[in-house]
Amino acid sequence: MTPQTSNMNDEAQIRRLILQENYAIAAQDVDPNLVRVPGSFRTETRDLAVHVSGDLALARWLFRISGAELGHPAMHTWMRNTVAYERKHGKWQVAPGHWSVPFSRETGKAGACESLTPFRPPAP
């Protein structure tokens, strides 16, 4: 296996971990003290980038919750996520991770940046 193929496999494994985490959040199969969201929702992930170097990897993406409760503030806010992964005994595990919620400089309120949208490259 070439180093490039190995990195592609590692990247695919990390993308699967992120997807599994999103499924767990949507199924509310997480510690309720960590995630407070409306009863019925889906997760949406955009602009996922994974960088692998040996046994360390870094992933960053935009994330939001969408669902039936349109008035819930979580439905309107994109969050930025950065998560470090470490391979231990052949298995990728989350090392430190960070979620941030954008805030409005004008109002000082968190989650008030509904204008934050995923990057869309210009059409060719």
C-alpha cells in the first residue's frame, strides 16, 4: 500500500467516525448534558476537510441541526468544528475537539450569525 493510499483509507475511516457521531447525535444516543437539541431533528455537515499525517489527523467542518422545530435557535446556526484524532492500537480515536458557535459583533449574541453559510466554490 502506498502512503497516498494509506492516507486515503485513514481519511475514509475518520469520515465514517464523524458520520457515526452525527447519527448518534440525531438518535440522541449521547450524554444529554453534552447536547441540548429539539426532540426531532437531523444533522447537516458541510465543508468537511480531513488531514492525516501518520497517527495524527485533524478534521474541520461546519455543522448544524435541522428539523421540524423551525423556531429553535439551533435550526438557524452553523457551528464550526475542529477535532483532532489519534490512532492508538490501530484504531482512530478522538483526541481534543472543539465546537464554536459564531456570534454577532453588533449584538454580542451567540448563534446570531444566520448569515454563516457553507463555502460554495464558483461554478467553472
